[in-house]
Amino acid sequence: MSCYLRSRSCPDPGPIYVRENGRLHMVSLALNGVPSSLREPRPLRLFPKGFSVELCMNREDDAARKEKTDHFIFTYTREGNLRYSAKSLFSLVLGFISDNVDHIDSLIGFPEQIAEKLFCAAEARHKFTEPGAGLRALQKFTEAYGRLVLCSLCLRNRYLVISEKLEEIKSFRELTCLDLSCCKLGDEHELLEHLTNEALSSVTQLRLKDNCLSDAGVRRMTAPVRVMRRGLENLALLDLSCNPEITDAGIGYLFSFRKLNCLDISGTGLQDVKAVMHKLQTHIGLVHSKVPLKEFDHSGCKTEGWADQIVLQWERVISGAVAGQDKPRMAASRFYGKRPWTEAPTKCPLADTNSGEKLQFYKEKAAERHGPLSKREAATSQDLKSAKKRALEEPEKEAPSSPSSRQKCVRLTVEDWDLLNS
């Protein structure tokens, strides 16, 4: 322990160490004739009073601090010591490119594995939520990788996302499943016109439930298929339910969808339902289902692809902005003592499963997946079996007139009957 003197004239020399016979000893000297016994012992101070530590990086801005620390990975050892290691060159380059992803000229021909890592790095930095730059960056990926970026998009009851991020949504290509239910788009919406674009000709499942559509909107949506054989020519599932402005004339525009296997027109303004059923069965081979089909339960369409988290980021940003705009309005209404304005909750008819009769249709070729056809198949299979048994029992009861006729009856086995019935 080092001892300090109260003398102001003589500075404190600090502890003095002496090595003797290979050992280190700390000695105390008497200064100015003051013996060591009269000096008060004080604890050893590592730093004098008034000493402070200030890191150099605190004097600079945040950008410079990030540049200094971004190249290292800080971890703790088992003993609790802080250890840092340098990042790999690939990680450094990937971070730099993701920070400037909107300045990339093109990604066509770039390896998909590295492109996915670059997309995830840009997504973690929220680059796709930036106005302007996010759209340019997203277009570079969709032009090069198509359905890998997004193959299925579910925007059910997300009309705010559609209105704010319309250009970003239109940049997606080669989608196979698109759910726009309960978005109140209307006949003149720009997104409905975009559905007829060649970039979305790969869509096989389209859900437009409760979108205020009429016969004019159906006519515009089917015009490229009817006239030029383009657009939604590969459509296999279509949901137009809960659109009361669609009448019998609007259903007639759907006859151009030759590959259509499932159709839902429940809740539409049909006048002659039996005539519409007959036309659908005659023109495109769709049969009315007596039970609800599982294809229209809205559980199969989900957002899938690299950009599945981007849609959630858009929704969080937009909902936060809307919540911030509502605060001044509520404060003003509270100040003037008026009743606060509340928007009526829009109930999406997706939950109304038992409202009215279901007008769902399916194609007879896809009979294995539906319940009504399984009973019909069972009845026809039983009739075929009974016919086989009767045909095999009748030659045995009758006496054969000649050996040639007996050989003809023996040749018709069960396998032969199966081949004839096929």
C-alpha cells in the first residue's frame, strides 16, 4: 500500500519498489523528516481524482462510428471477456452492395444463391421501404429472378397497402396465386388493368371477392383473353363472390377461360341461376357443387417468396403513418368537446360462410378432389361390377352349342371388360 503525505510543498512520490534476493519489496521512505509511522495510510488509487475516460469515437458522427465498428464481430468468451474478430471480405462486400442496392444496373445472370443473400441483407436494412429507392431496387430483383422473389401474393383486406405501394406491387412478375379479396377496388382500378398484362399471364389462382365489381369490370378483365388470347389464359381458379353488380351477362364473359377448373359466383346478382348453370356446363364443363369446395376457404393463398417479409414491413410502416395522422384529429375533437369520429368497422364477408346458397362450380375431370363426385363414382363403379358379374354368369348358364362359341365366352375376362369400359 502506498502512503500519501499531507504536505502541499512536496509532491507524492508514490510507491517505491526494491528487488532483493530475487524478490520485489515495497518500501516507504520518510520525507522531510516525517517518520512513516506518523503518515496516515490511504488506499492505492489506480487513477487520481478527476480522471475520466472518453472514447475517441464519441467525438465523431454516427456514420464514422459505424464504419469503424461495422467491420468487426464482437463476442464474449466463457470467462466473460470481450473478443472481437474481423468480418469476412464477402460479408463486407455484401453489406456495401446492399447499402447501395438501388444503384445496381442489372442482376440478370447473377447467381441465385448470392442474389438471395443480397436480397435478405437489403431487406434487413429496410431498403425496400424507402420511397423511390425501394422501388428501383425491387425492380432489379423482379426483372432478373421473377417468381423467386414472389410466387404467391396475399393482399386480402389490405387496401391501404395497395393504394400506397401500387407501383411496387405491379413490379412483381410470374405470380401464380393472387388474393385481392375485400379490397374494394372497383371496375376502374389500375390494378385490375394490370392483371391483363403479359407479366401476370402465369396467374392460375385469382381471388376477387368483395371488390365492388360489375359486368364492366369483368368485361375489361377478360378482353385480352377473348380478343387476343393473352392475359389470364392460364387461369384455373377464379373467385368472384360477394360482387352483387355482376349479372348473367357478366358470367358470359368467363366462357373464354378454357382452363378454368373452379369458379365461385356466390353472392352475385344472377337473375336466372339455372340458365347460368347450364351455360357453364355446356361451354366450359363446370358443374355445380352441392357442398362448399375446399379451394375457396382462403387458406391456400399465402405470400411466399423472398419478399414475404417486405409486405409485412410495408403494412407496419403504413399503419404507423395512419396512426400518427389520427392523433391530431382526436386531440382536436377532444378539445372542442365533440364526439370523436370513428370509422365504421368494415366487416369482410370472408367470415360469412353460411350466408346464402353457395354457387361454386368445378370441372368433372378433377373429380378425385371433391366430395360430390366421389359418391357418383362409387355408384358407377358398383354398376360396372354388377354388369361384369351378370355378363360372366350368363355364358355359364347357357349350354355351349359348339367349341368355338365356348372359346369366345372364355376369352372375355374381367381384364377385358375393364379395357372395354375404359
